[in-house]
Amino acid sequence: QDQLQQKIICPGPVTCLTASPNGLYILAGVAESIYLWEVSNGNLLAILNRHYQDLTCLCFTDDSSHFLSGAKDCLALVWNLYSVLQAEPSQIPDPRHVWSRHSLPITDLCCGFGGPLARAATASLDQTAKLWEISSGELLLSVLFDVGIMAVTLDLSEYHMFCGGMDGSIFQVDLCAWPVQRDRTFQTERENGKVFKGHRNQVTCLSVSTDGSLLLSGSHDETVRLWDIQSKQCLKTMNHKG
């Protein structure tokens, strides 16, 4: 039987949780605060209070050098982990970037590959998904849909962004489209070949296989679906409760 290695007591309900890829740190969102712990000893390293409403999502870059936070205050913040760890206990460090282009709560975010040079995607109830450059903080792309977006992910090559909608649809956005437009509208009737249909309720999580051929989605309709990306066909449906 597995033994409990570390127990961390949180000061309130946890709304989001993530671990650094190097396995050294844990982040948790509790109300509007971000808590950072060291995994090896359970020590609380920092409490960050720069959001104004409850946290909804957290994620690290692939090299664990930065992390992103999203909240109901419509803000996504980019943090340099080294700066957070080096800050004095009485000092609240500033985020590296404050992304304030969303007009409704942030629902999900994800980071591509490349550490501090990576791109990051944010999803929001304002019916948009946005692509950003972490190093400069620049907004690269904003895509408007006809439903709120609850989940977002990128494939490994970052040719496509996948967005899960409140209506159960999953939208595939081509990131290599030409000509390049920073503001784009996803018109479902014109891009029917880029929509996965099958879920009957909002899509809450997405993951793409490393070879870019399969997409896994979870939904409030109590199913997990495995899709073939090229054909948009559902290969398997798994029922779950909760």
C-alpha cells in the first residue's frame, strides 16, 4: 500500500492545483490567493495576492521557470518563479506580465513548449481564446466564438489550438493560417470540418496525444471522449460520474 509522503493543510477550499514539471513545487489557488509549497518538506514558500477574485486555473511552463494564473477577475498573470522565491517575506513580487484583454472570467490556460520563450493560450467566458508570447507579453491571436470557452490546449507542434465550448462543441483553430490576422472570428458554419461534435454539455478539459493524432476531452455530460483529429470521429466514449 502506498504511504502518504507529504500532507499539506490548505487554508480554504482549493479551486485549482498544479505541480511543477520538475516535481519540486506545488501551486494551489485558494480564494484570490496563490499558495506555493516545496514538495520535499511541505514548506510554504510564498502567498501571492495579486488577483481580485477567485483563482480558476494555474499552470507551469515546461521548464518550471514560470507559471501562469487565471481568475474570475478576467486577468491572467505571468510569474517568474525565481523572482517569487527570491522576494523578501514582507514583499509581494510583481508578476512579469498582466494580461487584461479578457472581459469575463478566465476559465482555462495552457503553455506550449520553450520555457520562457513559449506561447500560452487563455480561454474565457467572453467567448474568446487568446494566444500570447510569454517573453514579451504580446497578444499574438484572439479568436472569437459564438459560445463561452471552458477549456483550451495546444498540440505538441503548436499548429493547432483546441477550444472546448459551453455547448459541448470542440473547435480546432489553425495557428498557421495565412494571411496572419491577430483578431479572428471562428464561423462554425464555414469551418464545419474543424468542429468536434458529440458532447451534450460543456467541455471542461482537453489533451492532445504527443503525435498529434488523438484528442481526449472531458465534459459535464459525464463522458470522456477519444477523438481522431484528422477525421473528427469519436473513437471511444467512456462514462464517468462527477
